[in-house]
Amino acid sequence: MEHTLFINACPREGSRTLELARHLLSKLEGTAEELLLFEENLLPLNGKTLALRDKMIAQDNFDHPIFKYARQFANADTVVIAAPFWDLSFPSALKIWLEYVMALGVTFHYDEKGVPQGLCKAKRLFYVSTAGGPVLPSHLGFDYVDALAKNYFSIEKTALFSAENLDVMGADTEAILKQAREQIDAYWRDRV
């Protein structure tokens, strides 16, 4: 049975990003585990936590709690990330979580040539986002996550589903969201 890890980086009640993510999740089969990032109260890695992580890696002690998020990510069959488009990327809680996920020996390792090789089970990662205005010049939040997925985690199949210009004066918000839902539906018809 497929296991999906759903990373919910949507802090607002009535989040439009979350609405689209739930639509996508309804297309997936199997079980889904939701991680509410804003309830995790993750603190950025600092000198002390990095030293602890390095010590645990040196001891091959990947059962330590500092690797909780990395183990969770590495064991998922599918990953769905829902994050609103903030300040050209995503909320800082997602960046902090990604720092915990980037764990040498759990989610990736380096081969003898120094090239990162993924240790994750996931074959696909879906990124869902909404923006009040236009996303220019590109969706840097997705671009960042996409680069990590492909270059470190060996997750080759990634997709972005987004809705833009939702807060532009005169915008038909419901029509924009409907179009985004249709984009998700079309993906499932055509590719899955």
C-alpha cells in the first residue's frame, strides 16, 4: 500500500493552497500522513544541533530524534508539499523542515566521486502553491524543492500545481482555483 507524506506549510485558516492540496490528495491511493509544520515549532539548526547531528552521523545513530523528519521523508512513497508563495519562495517553516530532512546517511549520501545519491523511497513529489499576485520570473520555492528532490533525493518525478493572481483587484478567484483543480485532474488523466 502506498504511503504519502503530506507536508502542510499552510498557516492560515481557509488556506487556498490547502484547498488545492486536499484536492490533489483525494486523487492518491493508500494512506496519507499529514505533518502540520506550524504546529511542529521547529527551530533552525544552530551550532549545537549541527554538532549533535554530526556526532550521530559519525556514530551511525540514525535512530536519534534529530533524524525524525529525515526518516519520515525517506520512508514515504509519495511526498506532497503544500506551501503558499511567500516572498518569492515559501514560508520559513518549510525551509527549516528541509534542513532537518537533508540528513547525510538518511535521505542521501555521496558516492566515491562526491555526487549525491538519494536514499529515499519516493518516486514522486508534488508541490502545491497559491499566490496573491503573479509568480515572477518563476516559482523559486518549487524550483528549490525540485532541485533538492532530483539532485539529492533521487526523486525524478516532480510536479507543480499552482494558482496565481488570486488577490489581484477584479480577479475571479473561484475561476482561478477551478482552473488549478482542473490542472490536477488533467495530470491524473494524462500521466498517472
